[in-house]
Amino acid sequence: MKIEQAPLVKVIHVVSRIELKQLLTSIFKYSAAVGFRYRLIDDVWRPDFMKVNQLTERGVMLETDHGSRLLFIPNLSAIAQFELDDSWGQFEPYLHYNVFSGTAYIPVRTKTQIRLKILK
């Protein structure tokens, strides 16, 4: 009997910058104890989860769990990926979400990955 392996499909979780802003706004508005960890474009992941302290029109201020350190990201478009340490709405904990900077996308499935086709 021969067993064949099913093709691998890598699932990529993608959100728009607008969805990211709505997520951060709802976490801030309801003073949720949800931690937010991120990776900037061309940078590495932050080592710890932080709380949303304040929102501006384009950016966000985050603080450590103990409130001893504040970090300001002036432009949300600099965030490439993020994850949460607890579920919030449709977002699951400890999943890496990719931030899509365009306005629309169509996921295209292949045997090994999901590619994004940008609509213009």
C-alpha cells in the first residue's frame, strides 16, 4: 500500500492598514488587556507584548505591561506584521498577521503558498 502526502498549503493571515487601525482603536476604546507585538518593515519582532496607551490619526503609543516604558510608532504603515496575546474579535492569539498596505487583494492558492494579487 502506497501512501501519498497531501500538498502543503501555507496559510497567510492578511489584514489591511484600516483593519489594523480599527483593531487598535477597539482595544484602546474598551481598555482591553490584550497585548500587541509587532514587526516593522525591514526589522525584527519586538521581544515583548505591549498595551495600547494612546492613538493618533496615523500612529499608536504602546506601553510595557508595567507602564515603565512608552514606545511611539508615528505611522502604522511601518508595521509589517503583528500578533496578539489574547483573542479579540476575529483575531486569534499568537498568529502572525501580515499588514497589507494596498487597498484590495485576492488570495491566490498554489500548492505551497498563498500569493497576493494586487488589484489596480
